[in-house]
Amino acid sequence: MPFSAASAGTTVAVLGCGWLGLPLAQALLAQGYRVLGTTTTPEQLPVLQAAGIEPHLLQLGADFTAADEARLTAFLRQADVLVLNVPPRAAVAGGYPQLLRPVHRAVAVARVKAVLFVSTTGVYPEEPRLMREQDAISTRDAASDVLRTEGHFVPRYGQWSSTVVRLGGLIGPGRAPGRFLAGRQNLPQGDAPVNLLHLTDAIGVLSTIIRNNIWGYTLNVCALSHPPRREFYPAAAQHLGLTPPTFLPQPGPGKTIDSSLLRTVVPYTFKYDDVLAAIGAC
């Protein structure tokens, strides 16, 4: 469904204005979009409003009623683009597709033009090889909860446009990687590469996709450098003055996320492709 992606007159709804969603919404506001945002906590509503984001309380789950779904549908009728940023940890085990099913129905009824689904590189198997997008296929009957949910938001009959972004492990302000493993001893997989993404680059990629109307893709979003865990995490801990972790001497190779497709189709230049250099910006 082609439509004008010019920010003037375009409304973006960000479902999930948390650590990633809130600064993304603020970045979109700065680019001239009208932005709607959701939060699960009433205390956050005035924070969104003060930022210029039109706030909406949204608590998905077993208690989500037909009336709640009607309000969500009315909310989404105002949006041209939906950024769906509800992490799998928000669902009970095995319940991620069910958690987002009301959102899927509301998107269809509200006739949202495009959905940007924020997913994770955790969908790939832990195998010592390069992982490209085709190594994990999003279908409605996939074994993985996340892959099944991705498949629900990639419509079969073109009712809306969609792009799935599989983000690497997020780091940045308030999420310093030096704290992740500090002080832990004799950890496995010391030779496994890290697959990380700084918040600045996550926001840059997502907003560029919206601005340039880049739909119809599944894209890995990850920094270009992949130092081994035994190099990265001690350096990150030492930067914070914390006890560095240690790793077992035996090799433990892991997957490497390939983001080359993203770099071909999205005109964005990463600020933190060197994740070791990014430690100081977290």
C-alpha cells in the first residue's frame, strides 16, 4: 500500500513507550510527525504528554476486554504507521502471539497503513555461523513464539505494509553492558561473538525506515563489529570500575548476526558500529 511518508500530516503510533519506544517517539516528534504513544503505567501518561506525545494507557493480557479492544481500535484509526514495540517478556511463556492478537485485529479494523514490528535476533539458533534473515522464517505456524507473532503482522493479502526489524542486544544510557556480567566467574562461550546495538542506532534505523517508506522487509539490525565475549564484557565492566567477568578457557563459538541486507536497503549510517568504542556512550 504505497502512501506518502512525508512527516507533515503523518501520524505514527508507538505501542510501548519504554526504554526504546519513548526516545524513538521523541525523535519522530522532532522530525515533524504527530506521535501517539502507549504505556502500561498511569504514572507515565503525564510524562508522554509533557513530551508532546498523545498518551494512551494500554495493558494487554488476560484481562483485556472487548471494550479495551474497541478503544485500541479507535486509537489506531488515528495512525498511519504503527511501531509495535511490545517485547516477548511482556507475555507469559508461550503466550506472545495470544498477547498481541487483539492488536492484530485492531490494526486490521483500523486500517493502519503500515506496521513496523520490533523483533529480536534471539529468533536465530545458537549455532556458530553467520545468521541472515532467511535463517529464521516468520510464519503463523513457526515453532518460535516470536516468529509466529512476526508472521501475524506480515499480512498475507496486503491489507497493510509491514517491515520486521530484528534488533541485536540493546545497549545505551541506562543499559550499560558493563553491568550485564560484572563479577561473574568461569562463564561459558568466551569466544562467542557479541551481537549488540546502541540505542542511538536503533532509533536512527527505525525512524529512517518510516521516513523513507521502506516496507516489505525483514531486517537484522546490529552493529558491524562482533568482538568475543571474553574481550567485550571485561572491558565494559572495567569502564564502570566493576569487577570484570572471567570466562572458561575452552572455546564456545556462537552465532554472528549479519546486518548486510539492512545496510543495502536503509540509508542510515551507524554511529556505533564499533561496540568497544560504544562502551563509553552507555
